[in-house]
Amino acid sequence: MAGNDFDEIRGRGAPGATPPGCGPGSGRRPQQKDDRHPSAGWGAAMSVGKVLLRSGQVMSGSKSMLTMNHENGGFDCPGCAWPDDRSGLHLDLCENGIKHVTWEMTKDRVDRAFFEQHTVTELSGWSDYALEKQGRLTEPMVYDAETDKYVPISWSDAFVLVGDTLRALPDPNMASFYTSGRLSNEATFLYQLWAREYGTNNLPDCSNMCHEASGRALQAALGTGKGTADIDDWDAAELIIVMGVNAASNAPRMLTALAEAHRSGAQIVHVNPLKEAASRRTIVPHEFGSMATFHPTPTGTLDIQPRIGGDLALLRGVAKALFEWHAEDPTVIDTSFIADNTHGFDDYRSCCEAEAWTEIVHQSGVTEVEIRNLADLYRKSSRTIISWCLGLTQQEHGVDTVREIVNLLMMKGNIGRPGTGPSPVRGHSNVQGNRTCGIDHRPTTEFLDALASECNFDPPRAHGLDTVATIKKMYDHKVSVFVGMGGNFAMATPDPTYTFEALRRCSLTVHVSTKLNRSHLVHGTNALILPCIGRTERDEQRSGPQSISVEDAMSRVHLSRGSKKPPSAHVLSEPAIIAGLASATLPHSSTDWQAYIDDYDRIRDTMSRVIPGFENFNSRVRERNGFRISQPARELDFHTPSGLAEFSCASMKDVLPPIGYLMLGTMRSHDQWNTTIYSDNDRYRGVKNLRTLVFMNQADMTRLGVPELGAVDITSYAKDGSTRQVFSYTAVAYDIPAGNAAGYMPELNVLCPIGDYSNQSGQPLMKHLTVKITPAGLG
Ligand SMILES: Nc1nc2c(c(=O)[nH]1)N[C@H]1C(S)=C(S)[C@@H](COP(=O)(O)OP(=O)(O)OC[C@H]3O[C@@H](n4cnc5c(=O)[nH]c(N)nc54)[C@H](O)[C@@H]3O)O[C@H]1N2
Ligand SMILES: Nc1nc2c(c(=O)[nH]1)N[C@H]1C(S)=C(S)[C@@H](COP(=O)(O)OP(=O)(O)OC[C@H]3O[C@@H](n4cnc5c(=O)[nH]c(N)nc54)[C@H](O)[C@@H]3O)O[C@H]1N2
Ligand SMILES: [Mo]
């Protein structure tokens, strides 16, 4: 049942009233001040201290930190996917990883008494912060329409409810199985096996909103969906170009790599419409000496601020400059690498030569002088890494842009040598492993063939639904069972007005979760909340304590084992929940689900025969630091149809908003993990007590008559002409190019139209919203 619409869709607000954000909403006065202190360091340490104190975790929290990310034993940080320090010398921690872990380890519990006290309608009016703050879920719950409450259900009854509902569907494609990227490799493998044995490839995941564009581009160009650079390459690079990522908040351990690269003389270029904290200086988190003396290390040597969506034009300009210089100096381009390993170079040259500088400058928003500056750095570097994240991928032409990165790298043979390569920054801690282990709505024939022969069933061959397609099919009553394996689908996806309705049209929604979130409240006719143990906790099965494995952003697979006591005696591990659901769904399954749960080594044995690169999985994953999945492209072995690395020549797109409009991107604050909000502060951007804001250029604010911290209404304009609005947001002047604006997800998902996704990747255009901003009440 829905709550008050304005309350429930938190980010929208109502005309003239202060909009409720997803955070705690302290009621304190919003502030913004220029707060340009170094990233990490004591500010981080103090902020961590506050979180530890708030969750009553000082002792056990700090003990857990000591076992996190350590090469022998311990658990993998459930935060981001940045690789661990492998020397074993550093305690490789970051502020946000610590917040993340302590958030999971809270002592608070959401038990049956809690659900007895609150109707779903009442909970719908709570902030997202307040929902998660209640603590860990403790037992399976089912929605009871009569009382509008969740009530306890036994695990076996819950499994039967799901199994019976799925078996009653006339077509398995009427169910969709979502994954959020922290599921372990083992759970992932079982999850996709359940969905495929049941009969569907409807396996949407969070990477449909994240790095789908990167996977598609790298696959087409290099025959692999992943980057080729390893963490050691970051140490060896002479030039690192970091594009569209807020590293200090979202991949803080990258700061260590950047600081070390700077010390060894590397150039570090940050390409971002906003000047983010990582482009300045950091106090390397594990260097306690420098923390004591406040001695920061630079982590950037040049900032380039393109307009939103301007990266393709910028990269094209760099390539064009190289071609021009090459006419006088034949060493500028690595012609022998190109001749031996690539295809399509001549076409690429023609397309760069045909592009006019005026258009490159106009579309990128960067002057020709600055572009040539960057090109000159690139020309002089013999080892270059280009790294990127959502600023490039959540765009209409994200695939073209990532391919342009590869084009540029190939021009100077920056693939397969130490210190070189493309290096996407992944999001969730195991989002890359999820794809490797079978979460793919477009599985390859080779994968399905191997699965068929190893697991003795005939998997469906037709492609399944991604995230946006799942929402549309639910809305159209074509999908009626939604399973969420982790995550917070209702809040993470675009267009809550449409998406909430889509979820409510389901006959059954099922969420496997650690904490209460809004996806539990926006539910189908029947609804289940199935609580699971987290990464930090002990997973005890018949053969003893189990480990799971994860793959980091640089293709290294290693074990993770939690040791903390689970939050209650009635939660199960994710593999055990999947096995229970699968057994109830598939009475004649060819899989012995219970045997897999008794001993996860058995899951790994099967995986070793299905997934390329996982041979001898059980023994290799137990080696110190695990193993790196072999990466043929790194050895210049390209699994493309031509057998060569492919240049591409996409035309540049018009990325500018129409006159009178602005381009707005949604992003994270420092104090949040996707839909989990820790506070209303964004320390590195100097913001306090405020999430319903929009960062704008001062000139735009002056032109529109908006004072600093003045209230504005924002309207987005979808491709189909429809509009969406948020009310009374606070305008914050910021160092962002004129014509561009930025604000926080998930509040601003209200502005993301369900129909506006990239035709290249299916990714919603979360960083490319055409908007009008007007003083509040005057729109
Ligand atoms: N602490 C913390 N860590 C996280 C997460 C979290 O929420 N909190 N989320 C995790 C996940 S799932 C992911 S996918 C990653 C996300 O990591 P990021 O990609 O850093 O995520 P965003 O906050 O969306 O920031 C996008 C950055 O892109 C910039 N940007 C916007 N538009 C453009 C553009 O057109 N061009 C360029 N060059 N830049 C642009 C923005 O200014 C911003 O700095 O982080 C992961 N790590
Ligand atoms: N506008 C806009 N929208 C975006 C983005 C953006 O930049 N702009 N970014 C997109 C991106 S990159 C991503 S990845 C998605 C994120 O989408 P999701 O991955 O779906 O969302 P999260 O907020 O990470 O999920 C948080 C929930 O996960 C559950 N959880 C936590 N730990 C565990 C665990 O160990 N097991 C299980 N089973 N559950 C657990 C908790 O219940 C918690 O409430 O959001 C996307 N949405
Ligand atoms: Mo992500």
C-alpha cells in the first residue's frame, strides 16, 4: 500500500515546502563552505570515529578492520571493487570501507516486534536513512494485506511460496531475477543456475546502470569485457588519466595508487566537470607518519573540466592532435603495434582528420590549447593508463566514449605492456565477478553450452531482460515475479513514479537483504523479505565454516571469510537461500542443491569446469592473494571476430542542451553508499546538512536570479517530451562549467525518465538530463 506520494518519493518534495531527502534530515541549517583540505587523513579518521561511535562498534569495529582485505584469511571489504594491497605491508583501509563495514555490523535489529509495531504505509513515510538505521533483519517475513504489516513466515513456507508462484507462471520469462553487485561468485553461480534451470535469462543487475557500456565497448574492441591493466601497472605508468570518477569518495584506495604514482614522477590528469577532491592532495591512509605531520601527497597534476558528455569530443581532439604531429614526427604513433595487432586504423584516422577543431572544442567544452596540452602529455608518455567510471558510462554514447579510450591507447601501443591499458573503476565489490560467473541477460553461446553439459539441462537461449526492460515489462504486466538478490531496486532505478507502480503490479516480490529498505515497502501482491548474513559474518554449513570468493576490478579472484556472529539464529547465507528457493521451484532439478550448500568447494568445482579462467579454482583461490583470471587481451590475443583489436570511428554526438536549458548529472555524496545514506554531509565538497541540492555555475545562478543557497525548482525534459519535477532544491555555487549542473542520487532519480536510456548499452542516462532550473515557485 502506498504512503503519501510526496513522502514516499522522497526526492521530489512538494511545491513551496522543504523537500525530504533520503538522509537523516537533522533540521540543521544547510551550509556550504570551500573546504579544500586534503582527502583521507585526519578528517577521514574523525569521520570514521563518529560512525563507529554511532553504531556502538568501537572495539569490535576496529578489530574487524584488522582482518579486512588481508591476504591470508579475513573478509573482503564489501565496499568498492578496488584491488587490495598485495604486499601485505599496508593496512589498506579507507574511510568509506570502514563506514560500510560498521553499517553492516550494527547491534540494532529489525525483528518481528518491530514489524508488529509499524504498518507498511507508516514505514513508507520514513526516510531511507531511518529505514536502514533500524538495523539488521533477523527472520523471514511475508506481507499480510489485511493488517498492512510484514509478519513472520518459516523459511520452508517462504521457499514454497516462491516455488509455487514461479511454477504457476505460464512462461518462465514472466519472472525476473535482479542482482546487486556484492553477491559472492559462488552465490552468483547458483543464482543464475536457478534462473536458467527454471527457464529464463532475465538476469538484470546493477551493472546495467553502471558499467554495461564499458563491457560492451571493451568486448567489441578487445574481445574482453574487462580492463587489461593490473594494480602493478598503476605503479609503472608515466601518465594516468582519470575520467568521470569521484575517487576520494567512491574508490578511496585509488588515492594510494595515485599518491605513489605522483611520487615516482607520473603525470596524473583528472577529467571531470567538477574539480573533485582526488585531483588535489591526499594523506595516504596507511601512512600514519604523514597523518601525524599533516603531510599530504599530491594526487593530480592537471585538471580538465569538460562539459557533461564532452569526453568523446575531448578524446577525439587528443587523437586529432597526435595525427597532426605524426605528419612531422613518425614516432608519435606506434605504427608497428597498430600494423601487428589492430584493424580499422585508416578509417579511424580519416574520421579524426575530418572532425573540425571548432566542433571538438564546442562539444567538449575544453579549449584547443588545453586539449593540445593533454595530447602533449600523452605524446611524451611511454606508458599510459586511462581509467574511468560513471561520468563516462551513464551517457547516451557511453560505448562510443569507452571505445575512443581504447582507440587512443592503441595509437601508442598502450595495451599489454607494463604500466599501460584501459582500467575501468568498478562499483560494487563483486560486480565484476557477478558477470564473470554468469549474471548476464545476454549470455554467450559458449557459456550456455558449458553450463548445459556440466549441469545437465538445456538452458534457455533467448536473451533476457535488463534492468530498464524489466521495469517496463512489470509495468505492462508481462513480468509478475521480481526477485532481488541484494540491492535496493526501487530506489536505485530511474523514475520512481513509474518504477514503484511497476513493482506494485507484480504478483510476488522477493528481496534477499541485510537491512530494511524501500524496496521492501514498494511491493507486489505477495511479498517476502528474506534476511541473509553479510560478508563479515561466519557462514557455517555441514562441512564446517565456509569461504566465498570475489573478483576485484582488476580481475583478481580471492577468498573471503567472515568471522562475526550472524545477526540472529534465523538468517541464512545467500547460497543457502538460493538453494532453498531453487529446490522448491525445481522438484525435478538435475542439480543436487543441498550438496552444494554442505560444502562450497563443490560449487567451485562445478564452476571450474564452466567458467573460462577458473580452472583448478579450489586450489588456485587458496594461494596467497588468490589468482588473476587470465586476460588474453593483455597478451595481445584478441577474441574478436577478426582476431585483432578493433578501432572504431563513431561520429561525435551533440551533447549540448538546447538554449535556455542546462545539462544535469546525478551522483553520490561522500557520505552515502548508493541508496544507503550515512549522513546529510558531503565533506570534500564542503556541504553540510543538505542533500536536496543542485550544484551550479555562479554565472548560471546570476543569470537565472538564484541567490547562493536559494530555492529552485528543477524540471527535466525527456526524449518523449514528458516532464518531471522536483521542488525547492537548494542551489549551491560550485566550480562546474556554465550550462552544467549536478545533484545527488537517489533523490534526483525522480528526474530520470524511464524511457531515456542509451541505445548503445541500455544504461539509463543518469548523468545526462536536460533540465530547466527556476527560482522556486516561478517555474
Ligand atoms: N563511498 C562510496 N563508494 C562507492 C559507491 C558509493 O555510493 N559510495 N558506489 C559504488 C558504485 S556501485 C559505483 S558504480 C562507483 C561509482 O563511482 P563514481 O563514478 O565516482 O560515481 P558518481 O558519484 O556517480 O560520480 C561520478 C563522477 O563523474 C563526474 N561526471 C559527471 N558527468 C561527467 C561527464 O560527463 N564527464 C566526466 N568526465 N565526468 C563526469 C561527476 O562529477 C563525479 O565526479 O563507486 C562505488 N563506490
Ligand atoms: N540517478 C542515479 N541512479 C543510480 C546511479 C547514479 O549514478 N545515478 N548509480 C547506479 C549504480 S552505479 C548502481 S550500482 C545502483 C545500485 O543499486 P543497488 O545495488 O540495487 O543498491 P544498493 O544501494 O547498493 O543496495 C543497498 C541494499 O543492499 C542490501 N545489502 C547490503 N549488503 C548486502 C549483502 O551482503 N547481501 C544482500 N543480499 N543484500 C545486501 C541492503 O539491504 C541495502 O539496503 O544504483 C544505480 N542508480
Ligand atoms: Mo555501480
